[in-house]
Amino acid sequence: LSTSLKPSEKLHQPNLDDATRSFAEKVFASEVKDEGGRHEISPFDVDEICPISHHEMQAHIFQLEALSTPTESRRKKRFFGRKTISLSVPQSEASSTKLSHIDEYISTSPTYQTVPDFQRVQITGDYASGVTVEDFEMVCKGLYRALCIREKYMQKSFQRFPKTASKYLRNIDGEAWVAKESFYPVFTPPMKKGEDPFRTDNLPENLGYHLKMKDGVVYVYPNEEAANDMNFLLALIAQGPVKTYTHRRLKFLSSKFQVHQMLNEMDELKELKNNPHRDFYNCRKVDTHIHAAACMNQKHLLRFIKKSYQIDADRVVYSTKEKNLTLKELFVKLKMHPYDLTVDSLDVHAGRQTFQRFDKFNDKYNPVGASELRDLYLKTDNYINGEYFATIIKEVGADLVDAKYQHAEPRLSIYGRSPDEWSKLSAWFVQNRIYCPNMTWMIQVPRIYDVFRLKNFLPHFGKMLENIFMPVFEATINPQAHPDLSVFLKHITGFDSVDDESKHSGHMFSSKSPKPQEWTMEKNPSYTYYTYYMYANILQFHFPRERAGALTHLMTAFMTADNISHGLNLKKSPVLQYLFFLAQIPIAMSPLSNNSLFLEYAKNPFLDFLQKGLMISLSTDDPMQFHFTKEPLMEEYAIAAQVFKLSTCDMCEVARNSVLQCGISHEEKAKFLGANYLEEGPIGNDIRKTNVAQIRMAYRYETWCYELNLIVEGIKSGE
């Protein structure tokens, strides 16, 4: 890791002072206090219908003007600042305007020159940011440091950070960007034709290392630095000038895209019409957030239950304290017959009753309200060793293979209750030979320590971390002693931290927080606490990927997670939303799932995020609860296209994002997206494979560079 830390070590970042730390604590306290009653209006919002923030900002500007003495040097600084902040976007070749550094890059790129001429939006004159020059400089320094924090944690865990953003950060540092500083996660390459995905004869030898956990981490990582970084971000997202600036930039991005569409939509469509063979149906798309326990639709589950009864009615499938039961006896005990079941009586579909009721939604995992059927059909560890569940998943995988152009990343659960969970799950995976070329797998870790502690299953939080991570390290060090787990880990692409995102812990993570082995209370640790110790351990495996809910969750995810799911609360924080745009952090959104649980479909920020240029993809979350058709991912795209009036280019752009975001191998991504997919902008887009117009890619790249360049100019204006 020493080589990967060098760029971050060169970043000149001031230490966190006591005032900032104190301010961060106040912000956290207000966030926790208001979490229950606050909806649209929050201390993080800058909303048009709430002009208080605007009045406060005006008063702040007038105060600065009054306090500032009109010296000659100050006037020169203001004039110089206004001159340098005036920017122009890249011009077409016919323009006589002097080329910027972005244009020079474009002009030397042969692939970029294949972009058809299109109409660009150009801002001329002094740049009106809505904040004073001094505040603008302060805002840019804050955004710069936030991006450096993200870059540092991504490099340490060998996760991706966009090259373009890294180049701009090195420009601010006054250093040359080096290509080898870019890291990308490495995933298992696809199986060759005829190769056994479960072979164990090629496992590496025992490395001979000895493991021991210290302070909840297999490898100790200084948490004081992490706590300071979190406090800085928490203070940044609540500062008035930063909120105002980022809010205005986001408004500008949204308006700019609408103008771009108005001017260039037909040209984008013309590009797609001239693209042979490829259309939306045969471009690759990945379901980036789906739970294995609900990966089938309700009709599929009903059909399987009836089929299993026809074949295995007299087979012993369930064990109670009194005796073992055949499938027929189990249904007699439940006072029902599979023949009489319908999708309505199965009652696994989420409806109006589940809106804002996550507890009722969890009950929908029990077919007919019977936990026995859930244990039998949707669990990996039961009397028949999860055979039915494995068969259902293989049938879903077969449907994906038939569809050819659809992929999925299902989640399997590891709870941390006992150390043998990994061995049981991997044995289930290997013995049932659950392999599908269109599937990769993730491990989800539910944040339910409080439940286990209440029942005295765990003595402290450190034991939960040990149960989650020690078996993985042991299998990595000595694969031949753990063949099933070693094979299983080849198919795992990431970890997902999951739970009810509306829950908020009152504990603020800091260097004074209890160590995991000291956390013996029945209260659940905070999301930040969970994430820090997951990151510190997963850092050794280089694939943390998480979902995020509350704003403090999003802030932590910004630091440590490769990508997030849902991200609905980003609309409450313009600062975090703008940072997610600048860092191009992938977001898997599930509007149909949110429609049944948290947010009406029409109010979903999916379209808003897409217009602004955030890197979003569509996912199904739980097809069993939310979808009706055999192809739930296509159903998700179809409904989004109708409700949000998406163009073909919009849908193909989202599909391309899903492939970039997911955990399939480099070889497969190169096949699906083109050999240059790692390059950013039009040079990395192969329209023959993605069906995304080069005009769209050029617009996205130029807009992104424009916003990054603003930060550079803002910092340089202060110098």
C-alpha cells in the first residue's frame, strides 16, 4: 500500500481545528434531533420555496462588504478573481475562440474528432456565483479537500477514482498526473469454455500467515484521521456559502442539460439511427442492486411451490421440535393446499400498506405469512440444505442467459452471528453448483447487532466483526484448507451494508468512540461506526460497496464506498449531491421499490440526477415484491421511460452506467462497452456497443470538466 499512498500524502490539507470539530458535532446533533420530523425542509436544504437561506446569504455578503476596507490590493484581488473566474466551454473546430486546455486535449484525440458537430451552451462575461470572491475561494478549497479525502480512501482500498478528477487535483497541487496512480478493482475473469467454475485443483498453497484481530480490525488503521475527515465533511455540508454555491451549480447543470436536449436531441437520435445493429434491447444492462431472496417474481415463486409439491409431496423437507415433516404434512399443518394458492393469497407483493412501513415490508418475505415457507423456499440453511432456493436462483439465471443482454448482482446475507456462516453459505453455493455467466454475487451485512446482542448471541460488537471477516482472511491465507469458501470468494465482487435507512443512531463516531470489543451495550452502533470497521477490514480485499440512507450515511459512503444504492437523501444536501457529481460516484436507483416504501414515483429524483450528470443506474431491488413480469429489469426501464419521458439515448446511457458500476470482470466490460471503456469522455465510448450518442458523451465530459475547472480557478484566484 505504500506506493498507493504517495499522491494523498502530497496533498496539503490543514489539520482539523477545534472550531470545525465543534461545529461538526453541532451539525450532527441537529441532524439526529430533527431526523424524525424533518422531510423536505432541513438544515441542509436550500429550497426555492424557503427564502430564509437566500436572505441569510445576502446579509452575509453585505456584512463582508461592510467589514472589508476598500484597499487597492483588495480591489485588485476582486478584479483579478472576476477575470479568472470567467470561463468558456470547449468550442467546435469552426470557432475562432482560443482553445482551453480541455480543447487541446480534445483536438489531439482522434476518437473525439468523430463526435458530430453539435450546439454548445456557452457562458460569457463575469461569472456570477452568488457568493463573494472570498467565499468562492473558501468554497473551492472545501470542495477540493473533500475530493482529496475521497481520492485518498479510494486509493488505499484500490478502488476507482476518476482519472479526470485526479488530473485536476494534481493541477491544483502543482504536480504532474501519473497514469499509474489510477486504480481499478480486479474481479475474477469469465470462465473459459468448458472450464469448471467450481474447480479446486488450482487453489494456491498455504501462505503460512497468522491472524489476530486488534480493536475490531485484522489490520489496524488509524481511526483518528478518519474521524477528522468525517468531521470536516460534516462541517462542509452545513456551511451556508457552500450550500448556496453548490445549489446554484446544480440548478445550472439541470438547466444546461435541458437546453442541450432542446438543441441537440434530434442530432443524438440521428447518431443512434445511423448506428447499425445496436439498439436499447441488445445493449448490455446490469441489475446493480437486487436481493437473492427476492430475485424471482411472485408468479415464478408460486409456480415453483406448486411444482415442488407435485414432485416432492412425500419428501421430508422440514424439521420441528416434535418431528420431521414431509412437504404434504407441512401444508396440512399450515391448513392450506398448494393448488389453492394464488399470487394474491401468496401475499408477497408490496402495496399501499408498506408505504413508510419497513416493518410490514419485511413481513412480505414470508409467503402466505408463514415463516415456515420462507425457511423452506428462500433460505440457504435448512433441512434440505437450501436446495429449493438454489433451484429458484438457477432458474432466474437461466432466464438471464436466455435474455442474453441482461445481468444481475444478487446479494446473499452474512449476519456475523456465528463464525460458521461463511462455510455453510459457501458449501450451499458449491454443492448446488450455483453458477451463471450473467450473474456476479455480493455479500450483504445487515446492521442488526442490537438484535443479536439483545438475545445474547454476541458478547460485543467485536465478535460480530470477527465472525464476518476472520473466515475470509483464513480462506485467503490457506485456500486449500477451505476449498468451498475459496471458490465462493472468486464469485464475490463486494460487500453491501444494509438495513432500514430511516433509522438513525445518536452516536457520533470519533477517535473517542468505544473499540468494538468494548461495545457491549444493546444499542446498535451508528452507520458510520459500522462502515468504518467494515472499510478497515474490507480494505484488505479491495471491494467495499454500500447503500446509504441518512445524510451522515451518505457522507460516510462518500469517503469509503465504491458506490451506493438508492441515494434518495442526496436531494436534501446540495453539497453532497455536487460532490457525488464531481467524483462520479455510481448510484443504483430503484424507483419502483421506493414507490412502495418511501417516495412516490413521480417525486423520485432519478430524472433530476440524470439531467445533472450524476452516474446513476436502474435496479430492481426486490422483484418478488415490486415487479410483475419475467424480465423485472426491463420492466424497471420501461416504466422509467414512460413516467420520465426518457429518450433512447437516456436509457442507453443509464444501461452503460450500470455496466461500468457493476462487478463483472475487465474482460467482460471491454467486450460489452469497447476496448477503451476505462477512458473518460467520448474517447471511452464505443457507440457500436453502447448505443450512446457521442454528442451526449461529449456534452457530459465537457460539462464535468467545466465544473472541475471552476474549482481550480477559484483556488488560483485566491493565490
